[in-house]
Amino acid sequence: MGCHAPAYDSVGPRHCGLFGRRAGSLPGYAFSAAMKAQPWVWNAATLDRFLAAPLAAVPGTSMTYDGIADARERRDLIAYLRALDASPQCRAASPAKHQE
């Protein structure tokens, strides 16, 4: 949580609404050119690849984190990120998305 927060941008972009969002596309956040150039849409597979080794997955990314080597830890983090959208914190940050 030092670099990312669920509902607001910090050193890193917010995580609310991450799944289904194109990499490097969150309005108002200053992504690196390398991240903006990624064609990825964030899902379990793209997150797993990125979280394993961010600097190798996206050379030139501004995320200076070595990654998570343990596959189970990555799966747990991805499950947390997926569930985050249903949290009160994310629902309050994006009410229009959840009014259906």
C-alpha cells in the first residue's frame, strides 16, 4: 500500500476498476511511455505476467519493484484486486459504475 491505494492515485495508480482497464489508460495518471504503449487489458493473466517481473514484462516501466516470484502469492494478490471492486471503498469512488 506504500505505492498504490484502492480508490485514489498515489505514487502508483489506483486499483479500483483495474480489471478490464487497458494498461496505462487511467485518466489523470502520468504513466510511463512504456506502460502507455502496452496493448494489455488487465485481467488475471496479464496481472500475473506483470506482477511476476514488472521490469521484464514492461521494460521502461516506472514501477521499480522486482515482482512477486511466488505464484501462490500472485494468485492471492490478483484475487484481492478482483474482489476490491466490490468493496465499499471502490463503490464509493465510482458510483456510476455500480448503479446497475
